[in-house]
Amino acid sequence: MVPTLAPMHDLMARLGDPHRAFSVVHVTGTKGKGSVCALVEAALHAAGISVGRYASPHVHSMCERVSIRGHNVDESLLAEALEQVLDARDEACRAGTPAKDTTWFDAMTAAAFVLFAQAGLAWAVVEVGLGGRLDSTNVADGNVCVITNIALEHTEVLGDSLAQIAREKAGIIKSGSFVVSGVPQGSEAYAPILASAQEKHAILVTVDLQIGVTRKNAALAGAVLDHLGECGLKDADGKLVARGLLTSKTVQSTRLPGRIEIIDAQVGVRPVTVVLDGAHVDIALRAVLEELAEAPFADQPMVVLFALGRDKNPQNMLGVLRERAELVIFVSLGNQNCWEPEELSAVAGELGISSSIDKNIESALDISFGLIRERGWMLATGSLHLIAPVREALGRNAFGKPVLETFLNHDDVG
């Protein structure tokens, strides 16, 4: 990440400003931004509105990052768009203009915008990669902005206080835009968001509800849909868009791999519940456990498969598991920039957490299933990079059962 949007602005100009061909819902936050994006996209698609979604990171395929009219982009189309972007970058290198410093994420973001413009989409739901103010996606003018929540994350880039991080995320607020915030009023993080909204003459609506993360994501998405309807956006039948579009069927279609994904794995004659969630900061992991407290298996012993990026805080993350996990098994993710299992095990020891190390994910699964053969469940968490190898090791290519349908009353999404 470079501290300037100049390369992206140069790229956009060289590509014919594709980011101006559609209206944008721009979403940032520490936890839930991917799910909120998926909910808004699914609702607009169900309404017959041509919509795309740009997301990150992916679990199995780069094509997961770009959705057009409800489907992941075809690999060949993504390759063609990336070629266009790289050609523009090469032109900038020869001319010595800012796009010569294009980053990988700049290129991917530009390719998504090219694809949305080529597809003739009316709307794009765009997820921030990191922060907001200087994120590559921030060249887009978000008619509607969403800030899901704020927690300490990426402190080496965004700042070491909630207020600093909030200011960076509030950087997506555009002049005259509509802002939906899930940050509690009166909190340290709320003041910078309010100040930015006032400075930009934006309308700020706060969804400050003490509800689970799934319901809150739906409430945030619902506030966006209500606003779009109030602005005159209509579905294919001429009815104004509203949160009522978040039906059970629509919400179920938004299930994302590695976001409170529940799988029933078969161990002998007994099904064992496996939950996959890429939570990588303590607020996210705590929210996952609070959400799962309603599940029928919640009171059973929990074994955790765990990996964590080196830019994350192991003390905070493992502290969330201290009173809950029966055993934490630390696994290796190979070439990913993660804490070594031995380092995490040392932190677990300091916290009084029972742990073991197994660098091979398949054997770690075998150990987990052996421990919970009679009673219990398994949680794989700490990094989205862990999700794909666990899913593959389980031999499952389809999503697990629909957790959103399990835990959310879709007739009342807040």
C-alpha cells in the first residue's frame, strides 16, 4: 500500500474513467463489510437491477473478487481486463506518470472497474481493501457509504488508536453522500466519523443496535436499501427498493466462504460440526462466538484450528479463546506471512491455554475429530488463508448449511 491515490487516478484516466460509469455503494469497517456488500448486492440483483460487487480477499479463486449480475466473473474476462490495466501501467512507465507505481491491489481494483463499465452495470457495491482514505477503491465516488464498525487493526498503517483508524475509514465519505454507520454514538471512533460527515455535508444514519453481527449486517444493508428507495430507485416491477428485499431466499444467496460457515463433517457414523470463520482481530472473533452462542452445539467442548497473520495481535486473539477453547491446535500456512505455530504456542502457554502444534492441516483435523468424536465441535479461525486448505481437506467444495437462515429472522432485519 502506498500513501497516495495518484497511481489509481492516473490509471483511471488512461482507461477512460470506468469508475464513473456506474453508481457506487462503498463499504468499509473492521468486521462485516464483505457480508454487508453481499447483502446489498443480492437485494439489488433480486430487484432486477444490474449490479456488481468488488470484494477481497478471495478464498479459492481470484474470480471471487469480482461479481457481475450475481455471478463470479469468468476467468478469461478477468484476464483480459487485467491485460488492459497492465497495458495502461506500461504506458505510464514510459511516460513517467504516477501509474508507473501501480500496486497489485491498484491493478485488481482497476480491472474490476473496467469489467463493471464494460458490463453496463447501473450499480457497484465496492468493498474497501484496507482503511479507506488511501485505499485503491477510494477513487470511486460512493453515493452511499457504509462504515460497519471500528477496531484496532493494521495499526502500522492506519494508526494506533480507534480515533485514528476511524478517521482513515471515514475517508471514504464523499461530499453530499449518504452514510450508514454501525459505530456506537458517543464512542471514541464515532466522533471522527461524525466530524467527517458534517464537513462533507453528508447525511449520517447510525445503526446502533445491541444485536448479533449477522442481524446488524442485515440492518446496515437494510438502511442502505431504504435510502436507495427514498431516492427513487425502483425494482423491475416499478416498486421502490427497500429492506423488504432481504428475504430468506435472498439472504441465503449471500453466504460467503469462511464467514461463519457451518459444515457437518462425517466422522465415522457421527456428524461433527465444523465452523469456518476468517476472523483475524479480537472484535471479529468475539462477535463470531457471540453469534454462535445461539447454536445448538454452543455448549459443547470446542477445539480450535488456528493460524494468524504476523501483522495481527496473538495475545488479543488468543485471549478471546482462553475461557472457551478446550484445545487450540496451531497450524502452518506455508508461505503466508504468519506467526509460526511455535510462537503462538508460547503465547498460549503464557495465557494458560491448552495447545498443540501440527503443521499439517489434514492431521490436525484428524486430531480434532478424535478429540470431539463423542461430543464437541471445531472452529477454524484466525485467518482467511486458513479457510481454503481446511475446506479442501474436508473434501467439501459446496458451502455448509446456511448460517444466516439459521440465526436470522428475515422478516425482521432491524
